[in-house]
Amino acid sequence: MFISSAFAQTAPAATATGGGLMGSLTGMLPLVLMFVVLYFIMIRPQMKRQKEHRAMIEAIAKGDEVVTSGGLLGRVSRLSEGYLHIEIASGVEVQVQRSAVAQVLPKGTLK
């Protein structure tokens, strides 16, 4: 229960040497490895998906058939800077943000 004064005085001196520095570096190694694994498994693929989605949105043209994130299917009738006008039925047109487009369908999918 009681620590002798000689042992208590030598304990901090042992951690202040070069061995203490290596001990703290090896203690941080699992944290660094966990961040590296997290980067390659989650962060990097997510950034790749965002880049592909941004390129898809910029390439949308009039007449493309699209699906929105809300599930609407339609044909792009008008384009503006941040919005699309999608014709979902004959004479029915809705305005959505460009970022709401989830997928561009192949031509001829909608009849």
C-alpha cells in the first residue's frame, strides 16, 4: 500500500530517458494506424463518389432522363445555374436543385 520513497523518486527519472520517448510513440501507433485504415476504407471512397456525382451533375443536358433523390423520374426540359426543370408527365414540370439528381438514366428509359 505504501510506496517506498526510493522507488517513488526513481520512477519519473526512468520515463524521462529516451526509452520514455519510444514508449509514447508506440502508444500512439495504434491511433495512427486506426486513422490510416479509416482514411482508406471510408474517407477516400466517399470523396471519390462526391467527385463522380459532381461531374455527373455538371454534364446534365436538356433532354436527359434523370431520377431525383426523392424518386421522381423525368426528362430535363430547362437548365439554369443551380436548378433543373424536369418534365415528369405531359405538361407537368417541376423545378429541382441540381444536387437533387441521383442518377442520369440511359436514353429511352422513359416512354
